[in-house]
Amino acid sequence: MDYKQRVSESFNRQGFMNFIGAKLEKIELGDCEIIVPFSENLTQQHGFFHAGVVATVADNVAGYSAFSLMDSTSSILTVEFKINLVAPAKGDFLIGKAKVIKQGKTLTICQSEVFAGDRENPKLCAVAQVTLMELRNREDQ
């Protein structure tokens, strides 16, 4: 199975990502994008996307960027992340983009950026650094 299929199948097993309407937009080696359409069910008291949804996108997009580079029998878990919310997440979509910064034997470090707005004019709303752990020889990817 190729990395794109592995990433897609893993993503599709995530009930929460389905619940928030998230879709994989791009899967490349070490590079991923996820989009979430606006829903009032995903907002906080001011009508912006809730920070929990923003953080979820930052975490997941980093995870799948890292997972795309891992062995076909491996699984992945986040072990740490730090997020900076730099602007209100306001708009029709959240768009998460991540790239692998450093892949190690067990830990991989990624940087995520989350944008809000429309597809033509997204505004940066969050930046995260995410550390992920490769779990080798797992059947439950």
C-alpha cells in the first residue's frame, strides 16, 4: 500500500475529523493539508472557530505529514505540541498545512500553520510545533 492510501485510510478512521467535516486536501511526502468548512457548531462565543478545532487541525495535519514518511507497518501518536493562536479563526474555512522539519528514528518534528478565511484570501490564525512518535510494526495504524 502506498503512503497516500495509508494516510487516507487512517484519516478516514478518525470519527472526530468526520464529525467536524474535515477533509484531506493534499497528501505528499512530508507535507499535508486539511480543510474544515465553517459550521456554527464549531464556534466559540464570538462566532470564531473554537481554538480546540484549530488545535485539532494543527495536530492532525502535522501527524499525517509525519505519517507519510513512516514505514508501512508503523503507526503514529502525538507526544507534544505547542500552539500559538495569532489571530481569530474567522471565515468560511480552516486550512491546515504542515511540513516535517526533522524526522528521527522515533520522533518527528513538524510545523503546522492554520489559516482561516476563504480559499482566495486565507489569514494565518495559528502556528504549532508538533512532536510525533513512530510506533513500529503496528497492525492498528
